[in-house]
Amino acid sequence: MIAASRFFVVCFFTLVSLLFTNCENNRIYNMDEKAVKEIDIKRFMGNWYEVARLCTNGKKNNLVAVTLEASMDPKGIIHLFLTGHKLTPYGPVKNLRGKGKWNEKKPGRVRNTFFLNFYMDYYILHVEEDYSTSIISDQTGTRLHILSRRPSLSVEEVSSIRDKILLLGYDPGELCWSETYF
């Protein structure tokens, strides 16, 4: 009788804890393993358009029509200039300046900051041979960005990106594709 009541108590508290915890799929991957092993960081610099991003649970970022300008100075510091529009492609412009560090020993990782010296690791998970598109993620794998040198992609390029996303362990259906208002 006592064993049965203990079982029910344990089941009750397990059920209650599941109800009051967030059961959202919080990805935490070892991004070092998924990051590219070789990259020409100087070819990676330049202008990029965000053509898609990961949108889980219908959450959308309030910045749209996002562009990124990346350059490297002679000391090896990466300078980032991010431009986006709030809510709509015609909304108010928001500009962010940041900086980054790149380490040759971990070529697929770039440490970026847009606020003081609070650095966050971003991982380059894929880059095309001609450096026309790339897939980038944060250190936990919860933020994924598809970047392109052009504001839109062809149907073949979108299909290829979706296949690569699937191989990386993401659901391509969770991508929110940007409208081409650039």
C-alpha cells in the first residue's frame, strides 16, 4: 500500500513539473563539430543579405530586410555593420555596429559583439565554394541565419539550402524566408 502511494506521489509531481516547465525544443548542439573546418576569412568579408532565419514557435524577429557589411582591418579585427528595418521593409532603419575576432585554430567560429565587450560565438556551418551563400548559427544552435551575396536565391539554391539545413539537424519548415525588398 505504501509503495503504491509513493508511486502515485512521484507520478503526480512528475506530471506537475512537466506542466509548469517550458517543453519547448531548446537546441543545444556542439557547434564546434558542425562548423566548417576551412575558410578563407578574407573572401568571407563583404556585403551579405539575410535571406532566411530560423523562426521557432512562430516567433519572428522585428528586424526585416537585414544586411550585414563585414570587413577586416590590418590588425585582424572584424568590423560589422548591421542594417535592418523595424517590422516592415519600409519601417524605421536600425543600425548596429559591432566587432569580431577570428581564430585560425577554429576557422568556423567568429566571436562577435554588438554591445560593449560581451562576445558571443557564431559558427559558420556552411559556405558555398564561391562564397555566394552561407549558413551561420549562434553557439546554442537556436539562431540560424542564411546569408547570401544577393537579396534573393533561385529555386535551385533554396532547395540546396533546405537540404543542407536538414543535414545539419534543423527542420527546413522552421525557416522564415525574407521578402526581397532590398
